Amino acid sequence: MLVTSSVVQELSQRAKVEEAVALYALVLGLKNMTVLIGTKTEERMVGDLMGVEMVGEWSRGPGKQEWEDFMQRFREMLGEDA
């Protein structure tokens, strides 16, 4: 399961977001992807989107190099070319 992978777990810890949000951010980082999530409440949806924005801010700031490393590992895990 992707959400329990080491890359998702580590990103979650480094960016200080939930694991599902970390996975969401990684998938969006693949570009040309749309994520359909099963969030049932508006509150949860807003929280998820805020979490993705937190990852974005972290990845453009102090976590820039780590983010690139996480994305490379995620692509490799999916069998994509890095």
C-alpha cells in the first residue's frame, strides 16, 4: 500500500502532514495527474488541501532538495523514469 511506504512516511514526518496528505502531494507532484479522493466532508477536504499547500511551501523552501529526493524515490517506486 502506497500510504505505508517509507517515502510517504518520511515525507509526512518532514513536512509535518498526515500520511494521506503526503501521498496526495507526491501524486500531484507527478504532474498531469488528477486525484479523486473519497473525502466525505467539506472540513476534511479543506484540511487535505491545506496540508498539500503546507507540503508545497515546505518543498519550495527548506525542504526543496528533500522534496526532489522524495519525488525521485516515489517515481522509482512506481516504476517511472526519474
